[in-house]
Amino acid sequence: MTKKILALVSGDFEDLELWYPALRLQEEGCEVDFVAEKPGTYHGKYGVPCVVEKTFYEVNDKDYDGLLVPGGWAPDKLRRFPEVINIVQNMHKDNKPIGQICHAGWVLATAEILEGKTVTSTPGIKDDLRHAGATWVDESSVVDGNIISGRRPSDLPNYMKDYIKVLFK
């Protein structure tokens, strides 16, 4: 059975933090759907495009087995949409894997699902995550239940090994 993964997209995503996980999951046989505010082409911080055909208004999180939230500046935009927050909260409630890397923790903090969790991120938002109730650690990848977190692009291999383990357990 193919696993379906939802990947959140907005302009100025961190290129590697969107594409490396998506490609790794496709290699594992997963289907990855990119969703954003509206269909179209979004560009990462370094110009890599992502074509989005579905919106987060129309997808049903029940149809997906996991969620990916890339870093970059996209999380600051994504967390402003109630639909995104609902998706994150529902997937957390259903104990589905949620991957966050770099600045993506902003979205989970806004969704108020970090209380009592241990996570990592770029050090620049560690205070935001602590204020959301998380314990922040400086490690390349951290798994706490269904939340898998990474710090930065150089941590992607460890982060994705952990995400894939949680997804397929």
C-alpha cells in the first residue's frame, strides 16, 4: 500500500528542505502531494520551483499518512492560515508523522502541539519553541512520538532516516 504524504508549500521555502524529503519519500514508494494557498508555481529561497496543483483548502488530512513542513521563510507565511493549523492539529491528534525542519517549528508552535515535546530546529527559533512548551535540544534529528524534527539542510539525511522509520513502523 502506497503511503500518501502532504507537503506544505509557500514562497521562499528552503529548497533542499522541501525537495530532499519529497524525493526520498518517492524513492520509498510514497506519493507526495504539494499543497499551498492556491495552485501555481512557488519558488524556494534559491529559486528552485515547485508546481502546486492542490490547495490546503481542498485536501482532507484523513487521506494522508504523514505531513512535511519545510523550513525557509515559508513557515512564517503558512502559520497564518487556519486551514494549515487545522491540518497540523488533526494529523497530530491522529498520531501521524509530522516532519519539521529548520524554521518549520513555527507552524507547529502556532498549532499549539509542542507542549511537553522534545524538538530541534535552527537555533534562531529555539526560544519560540520553548515558549510553545517544547524542550529544545541541539541535535541533528529528534523523534518525540509522531514529531520528527531537524535543524538544517546538512541534517537532512538523519532527519529523513528518522521520518521514514516513524512513517513505516
